[in-house]
Amino acid sequence: MTGRSAGPSRRSILKGCSALAIAGLAGRAKAAGYPERPIKVIVPFAPGGPTDIMARILGTHLGEALGGTIVVENRPGGGGNIGIGIAAHAEPDGYTLLITSSAYVVNPGLYAKIPYDPVRDFAPIAELGTSPNVILVNPKLGINSVAELIARAKAHPDELNYASPGLGTTPHLAGELFKIMSQIQMTHVPFSGAGPAIQAILSGTTQVAFAALPPAHPHIESGALKALALTGIHRWFNLPDVPTMIELGYRDFVSDTFQGFLAPANTPSSVVALLSAKSIEILKTPKIAEQLRNDGFEVLANGPDGMRGRIADEVPKWRNIIAKAGIKPV
């Protein structure tokens, strides 16, 4: 599971061009009176996950910047497909938007039929942020390292189960890859988002969880959960004792969860440009960027072409990963 290249690319050039276009269009949209009523932002997962956290932080500030109201609506189910499908078929008037996660690009390779086309059905607004995934255990399990987790799973192959935010999420796929690479068995227990998955491991319903860092972060800091490893390239700045999977010898084990902002296709370009410009401005505000980083996000703050490039890169990438893992479309 390999991360995207950080080097210069076609996308870097497109991002620069996009920024110039955004600046010119934003004023026209505002002059047209948008928004005239509350804007609904659909999050296709339960409350408490990274996408929900990002949507609520951005939504509060975006509503203020637009002089309107942003209402976050959680529509979980189907690994994100239900909420994404609702947004895809909403009126393209700028009043129903979508903030989604990596499931947006994973699901086309995981499901035989989905209610949206990731390229045709949406107009990208912004690539918001990303975060590494983390392997968690309940401290009552008495496991303090990945090596100890593997040893326990091999000694008791039917004992352990792991929670994930849902079928096809990057934490789920990271969990399956971990099982393959470690040659162990753990039962997957999918939930409708990271919030319920975290609650499951906190309560002892599951002993292990794979999740994005933001919803797990406060519980790691409090000691309620034990983080065994991160799936990013580097250790997280305020979790210095948590190693990466790469450090532990799992070469190329890099998995993240991103958050993207999109509108239904055919939403007026001036509205998309305004939303993009304001969102990027908010995310680049030092205080907000610091808040997000402390919560476990790496802020990206890229425009429509950044999000469009990610979709173009990752839909085929995840199809390939899913096929290589032997996971058949459901």
C-alpha cells in the first residue's frame, strides 16, 4: 500500500493555474447573492470520524466567511456509498455539497455497483487534508507492540477482532494488508464510521482497531487507547513514541485517509470557485491549520485541480491494490 509521490507533477502545475482562475471568479459569485439560504454539507459517515471532524471545523468558518450557515448532515451507510450517492443526485445549485474521505476513490474498485461516477458526477472544490491511519489496541489487552500483537494472534487465531470505519475504507484495507503481510487471522468488524469504531474498542467490543489518526488522537493522549504503529511515512510530531510501520520493517506500508470537498456536477463554476477560494483561505489560516494539525490532520489546502488529480491518481491505484489483495467486488 504505497502513498502518493510528493514530488513535482502534472498536478502541481494544475494547482497553480487553478489558483489564478479561482481569484478571478470568486467575486462574481458573491455579487450574485450566494448563499441566500443554509448550505447543507453531506458527510457519508457517522459523527466522530475524521471526515466529520474536518467538515465541522471547516463548516463553522466557511459559514462565517460566506455570511451564511453551513449545516453538516451525516448520512452513513454502505461504506460511504449512501451519502455520496445522495450528494451526487442533489440539485446542482450550490446548496448541497459533499465532504468525503478516501472511500470516494476506493469504492469504485470494491463494489460491483455504486450510485455515483467519481469523475462525471461531481465538481471538485478542494483537496482539504489527509491523515495517517493507526493501529490501536485496548490497553486491557496487555499488548504493547506490533510484534506482541502478531504473537498473540498466532497463538490464539480465533480470539482477536478488529474494528474499522467500514468496508472499503483505507483503515479496513490497511487491516487486511496487515493480516496478509503478518500471516495472521483477525475478524473484521466494520462500523458506519470512525466514531463508532473507536467507541467499540474503547468499550472492549473489539480488541483492536484500524482507524484514521484524528478521532483516535485524544484517546491515545489520554491513555484510553494504545497506539502500536502509524501508517504514515514519518512519526507524528506530538506522538513521538509511536513508530511507523516502515520503521518496523513493513516496507511500503503507507496508508492515509484524505478529506475532499465536492459539489454535484453542473454546479455553477462561480459558486465552486467561491467555495474553493474561501476554503483554501480558511485552511491556510495559521490558527486553524495548527488546530487541525494538533488533531491529527496534515492540511493540504489545494484547489479543484488538486482534488481532480487525486481522483485521477487514486481510483486506478486502489483498483489495483484491491485486486492484488484478492478482495472481490461485493
